[in-house]
Amino acid sequence: MRVFLTILICRLLRFAGGLVGKGSSMPGKVALRLCPDILSRVKLPPYIIAVTGSNGKTSTVEMIAHILLQNGKRVAWNREGSNQIEGVTTLVLGSATLGGRVKSDILLIESDERFARYTFKYIKPTHYVITNLYRDQLTRNGHPEWVYDALADSIYDGTQLILNADDPLVSRFGQGREDVVWFGADRFSSDTDTLCSAYDDGAYCPCCKAPMTYTSHHYNHIGHYACTACGYRRHDTDYTITAVDLEKGEMTVDGKYKIALALKSLYNIYNIMAAYTVASIAGISGEKIAADMNNYVLKNGRVITFSLGSRRGTLLASKHENSISYDQSIRVACAHKDGCDVLIIVDAVSRKYFTSDVSWLYDIDFEMLGCENVRQIVLAGKYVNDLAVRFSYTDISPEKIKMFEDIGDAVKHLDSDRAEYIYTITCFSDKGKFLALVKED
Amino acid sequence: MRLLHWYHDIMNLYGDYANVSALKRMLEKSGESVTVDRLSPGDSVRVEDYDFIFIGSGTERNQRVVLEDFKKHAEAFTKFVESGKPVLMTGNSFEMLGKTITDAQGNSFDGLGMFGFTVTEQNKTRQTSDVIYECDFLTRPLVGFVNKCSSLGGVTDNLFRVRLGLSDCDGSGSEGVRKNNLFGTHLTGPVLIKNPHFLAYIAEKLLGRAPATDYLTYENAGYEVTLSELEKRAAEEKQ
């Protein structure tokens, strides 16, 4: 009876919340108060796939759901990206019958790195994807090793791990486990022998802390690494990106399946690869997956094309306090052969909590924007002075840089007859302020 | 002048490295020629050859690795500090100067013992906050960010008074340590860029005269924006 009532109330609240456009964590929060062990009382589907990691969770989950749905699977997933225990509870109860049975073949959960250990106590994933561990929201998360320890507590017996072999810290979760599924990338044409990053989180072995060496870097500390002392090294992969042609916008999986890329970033390629791996394990053929991922455009609002007067552009939603997210967006701009202008906005560091910390600007490899393809750099927002100081520590000529505290003034400046494409790089916390001033496609 | 950025590749969270870039720039603008050496654990080092030493913040595991190496240089480092040459240690790096560090599992590691404080870590809650700190040797407060999992006991040579944010232990109202011109603080990241007046203070210690500060337009403007945001926050917290 209690289960019945809790599910009923949760679903009513979810429905009401949907009407007024409220977030998805509140119904779950109420349900957990009514019945704290509700998650262990519902009957879950045979497949429970969880995805966590610093970057790409939402995109990866969206792509997994897309492939599974295309192939006739019934999937319950948290598309709102509300990934703490309350959000997951809303999802599970929202997809359950009043008798407490989740009505799908697969439950797909995006989980916050720090809260997974609490959520998975009640909902043990059958498959658990860990995409990467980067410096991310240090103002809340501490540092990658701190998050590693929190995630280690979320791995329970009977869960099969699906790990990014190219991330040295993530791979450590696979130490001493037999049934891990590994995905990763062979050498790309864009690989570098030396590190391209403002810092090196792959300098030391995550296991024994001796220095590590790399035979190739895909980006930042993601690549083919080996410890000089303890034998820890990149694991061979079960599912592999065998070739990437970013210029053409194409990746090849396992040497045979070609996927055209709607977004030409290495980042996106890893998300696709994680989704490919999960879908393969769920029994879908490589050919089918490749077809479903071909030119797939994410619907989660992370990449938005727009026009401003006669000019065209793309907003690349990046995460403040997450340097690799910025580095990836910068790489996309730098690869634009016809020439582009780049607008960077830091107005509110976070939308969720108070902070004015700008340390993370120094972890971003802004030096890359000195490349020829980038013609003008426009800085804007409340923290424009801090941006200007950060750029003064690059070799980029000051003539290439314009500053505006007011985002409106920056947009006015860009609304010119220049032919260059515009890339706007900013965070979810600030993107609305920009989009209100341009015409979204 | 010779600056040492010690343990640069392992105690390097949050853009700490930029403190050395900022100091190098100010000294050069003041007419000095400057070299920076970036050394790792295990590298041989002649501490006495330098005019300034910086060590940044690291993960708890990395701090343990560095502590073992750092203790080998305890005597030379102590002499350096006693000579009055400036040192800046940010984040958890200055914790190595205390008596002991006890980790979340209860293991205890000896520090340098330059100060009498003890450090106790926990692994449940990351303690983070924006901060405003004050001290007598600077006319303006310091702004910045603290990110730690430790609590200090028995601190006697405090560096800052806390106006907003975390203290060195719950409610102590003070933070960091000072001995001669060694400054140790849990402030992390580019502290000297965010606080151009603190940068000038340290540069003056090195130069023995007032450094060039006329180029700091954006640095000063950025400082004022952050300070005003944090003042607003402090006022809200009081209510």
C-alpha cells in the first residue's frame, strides 16, 4: 500500500511539475521522504545501465537512449539530466506501474559522480559506464582523485564496468577485475607525442605515483600511457575507434563501421564510442549502431547554431570550472579553416551555487586560440578583466582581443559585416544571456 | 633572480603555476632578469641558490609523495626561511611544515616540524569556499578560494583573519601561517594574480624596493569585481 501511494504521489507531482515547468528532482525527494527504501521495493528491469564521469554524461546517455529506442527497446531514462538520487527516484517511479514494476526493458541512468554511491545502494547497475575523470567544478568536487574515491564506493559486486581505457585514472577502476569491457581509440592523425594542455594530470601513475610516459596523446592526458615503475598501462580495447578524420568529419569503429560526425570534436567521438559499446553489449549490431549515430545531432542544447545579422555561428556550451570542456570547444574553433571569431563569456561562474573563483581559467589552454584560423577573440561578462589577465599570459597578440563587460555590447560589436564564422564558448550559466540576443536556428 | 617552482608537475591543481608567472612578470617589469626552475620529486636541488620558492596545492596522495622528498631538504629549506627569503606555499603544500599529517584512515605522517600545528584529514566532505582574508601587513583584504579536506590544530603563527569563508579549523577565525617571509595558506590557484597588492608585497621583499605596478590595470579591476561580489556575499551571510 505504501509503495502504491508513494508511486502515485510521485507521478502526480511529476505531472504537476511538468505543467509548471519545474525540475525533476522534487517528486523523487518527496517520495524518498514518504518511503525511504522505495527504490529497493520496486521491481527493476533486467538491464540497468548507469553512466557517470566528469564530462559527456548527458550526451552519452542521450545517444544510448536514441540507439536503443531506434532498435525497438523500451527505455526509461532521465532525459532531464537530473542526476542525483532524487532525480533518479523520480525517473524510476515515473516509469513504474502502481504495483511497483518498472515498465521498460532497460533503465538508463545518468548519475552524478559524487552521489552514485548512495543511488546505487538501492539500484545496482548491471552495466556501469565511466567516461572520464577530469578537473571539474573543483569548487564542489575537490579534485579528480577525490571523485575517484567517491566513485570507487559506488561500484558494487555484480556490476560490469565499461571503462575508457585511454583515461589513466578511470582505468584504475578495472584493476583486479576480470569482466571489464574497455573502449578507447587507436592512434589518430591529430595525436601528439607531447602533451598539449596547460597542466598534466597524466604525469604520474595513479597507482604508484611514479612518472608515466605516453606513446601518444589524443587530447590532454587522454591517450596511450604506461607507468615507468609498476607496469600499469593502457589496457587493450574491446571496442575501438580505429580512425578519425576530423576535417572530413568521420570516425571509424572497429575498422569497419563509418560514422559521419555532426559535431567534429574528439570529445563527441568518445561519447559516441561509449554509446556504441553499451549498445553492442545490449545486442545491437555494429552496422545498426553506426547507422543510428550517423550525423546524429544532440538535442540537449549543448551545441546551438545561430545567426547574428548577416553572420552565422555556433554556440558551444562548455562548462565553466572545467578546463578540458573549454579546450575541446577551443579545438573546434581552431579547426575552422575558413576563419572564425571566438566569443568567450564569463559572467556567472556557476548557476547553481555562489562562487567568484576564476582559477580554472589558468587550466584552460587558451594559447591554442593564437592559431591562424581564429581571427578575432572577443571577451565578455562580469569577469572580463580576469579573462583579459589570463590572455596576457598567452603569446596571443593583444590586437586580436576585444573586451566588453556587457554581453550586449560584445554582441553589438560582433554584429558587423565581417565574413568570419562565430563560435561562442560559454557555460550553461551564461548561454541564455547570449542566445536572447541572437537568432537561434 | 632565480625563482624555484618546486614540485611543479605534481603539486599543480587549480592553476597554481600562474603565481610564478605573475611574480616573474613583476620582477622583469621592475628591471630584473629572472630565471625560473621547475623541479620534480627526486630532482637534485640546491635550495640556497634561489631567491624565492613556490609550492602549489596537490591531491592528498600527491602531497604524501612530495612530503617524502621535501623532508630530505628540510635543513636547507629551514635555513632558507630563516634567512628571510620569501616563500609562498598554497593549498595543502604548507601542511607539510607542521608536526604531523593524519589521513582519513588514521595513518600519521611526520611533517617538517617548522610549526607546531597538526593536520587531520577526513574523506567524507570536501570543504570549499570563497574567502576574504585580512592581515596587518596589507592595506586591502585578500580574495580567493579554499578547497581542502583537512583541519589544523595548534596553529600559533597565524597569517590571516577570516572575514568570509573557511578557517584553518572550524570557527577559529584565522588561517594560514607565517614565519619571516614564508607565507603558507590554504588559498589555492593564482593567488598572486587575484591579489595584485600581495604580489607587490612579495616582489618588494625580493627587490628591496618598490616594484613596478603601473601595468596592473586589469588585475586591479578584476580584484575589485571579485572583492565586491564577496563583500555582498559576506553581508548576506551576516543577515
